[in-house]
Amino acid sequence: MKIDPVTNPLDKIPPILKKNLDRNLCVCNEVVKRDIINAIANGATTVAEVKKETYATMGSGCCIQQVERLIECLYPPNSDK
């Protein structure tokens, strides 16, 4: 399920996670944070789905925790998917 298009996905993310949106969150595959957020907002609700859409987390995996945190912010565990 996608996030409501009227809602800006960045509104659901804490200010600290809004920093450096145009910098690589996934350094290994040079995937910028904004692209990962967009993939999540468009329905990628697991790390595997984000990986499929963006190639993030396919290198050393050092960004997995950050991707998981973004998913949790945009799709809180108590929310309906």
C-alpha cells in the first residue's frame, strides 16, 4: 500500500532523518536517501523491497539499519499496510 499522495512522506520522518536527503545513504551502490524514501513511500515496506527498487543494502549491508528506520517511520508497526 502506498502512502497517501496528499501526505508528504517527509512529514512522517523525524527532523534528524531529513538531513542530507541528496547524499548517499547506501554508499556501496551510491543510492541517495531521497530515492530510498521515495521507494518506501511508493510501497516498498521491507528491506528486500527497497533493495529490489533501489539496489540499496546490496553491498556490505551497512545501511540496512538506516533503511529499516525509514520504513518504521513511514509505516509504523501499528499502522495498516
